[in-house]
Amino acid sequence: MTTFLYSVSASADGYISGPGGDMSWLTQFLGDDPDPGPILERIIPRITAILCGRTTFDGDDPHAGDPEKEGAFEGQWEGPQVLLTHRPIESPPANLLVRHTLHEAVETARAVAGTEGLVNILGAGVARQCLEAGVVDEVVISTLPVLLGGGTPVLSGAARPYGLEVLDETPSGPRGAHIHHYRVLRR
């Protein structure tokens, strides 16, 4: 069965981007050390597809323009990406599959990921929609030692709370990150 995972790096006060979608805050935690930490080290190779929304797709990649590190997981991952959007994309990359409804995007991601695959959900808006649709199986939050004071929260506007069970955690990972891996509890 395909697993759907929402993974995110967040500030200690719970923001994944600063005001206006600014991701420059993240660059201080990126560097020459290629070690993503034990949890992400196990998860990244399992990812067989990415599902994201337009804000994330158009977002501020801290490594934009760097051919070695631009893209998902500092350029360590490549494969099929499913984009949920209502706006047309000019000259989409070959590995990008554009879908216009959540159902189409989820089913496309499931198909390209494979039955034993892992779909990594990127973006708070798509993650919320997937949680509300009962699609998200796991959540990984890498909490970084910085306070942003505003921006895009890890999750907002959800119709209800979502219980989580801790699967794994690293109390102090690379660059001071605390990484928590959860299973989403079903009602």
C-alpha cells in the first residue's frame, strides 16, 4: 500500500516559511554536511513521488540556481512530481504531472509512486487537504532552532485536530534539528 508522508522543516515557533513565503531563514541550517540525520536518511531513499501545491512549486528554494543542490531535499532526490494547481504551467519539466483536483492529484501520486512507494507531501495547504481527506499516513517534522515570529504555519485552517503517535525521534540531529516521525491516528 502506498504511504503518504507530510515532511517539513519548521522553526521552533511552528513556521515552515517566513512572512511572504521567505525561505532564506533555512539557509543557515543547510551547508556542506550532507548528513540529513538518521530519520531522513531512512526516508529519502523510500520516496518514489512528490505531491505539492502551487505555492510550494513556485516557492523560494534556498538553493535556487545551484545545479548541485536545487530541488527537493537539497537536490538529493529526483523523480515524478505531482502538482495540484488550477493555474496553467508554462513549459513544465518532464517529470511534472499537473492535476487540478485533490482526488486526481492523490490518485496520480499513488499510481506513479507504486504500491510499495512513498509519496512525500510538500506544502502546508496540500498537507491540510490531504489530512482532511484521510490520505496522510505519516508526518515528519524537523524543528530547527530559530524563531520566525510569523509566516506559513506547519498546519492551519484544519477542520479538526489530528492525533499523532510517535514512531521515532532524534533529540538533537544535524545543525541542532529535533526530528520527530509520527503516524497519523485514524478516527
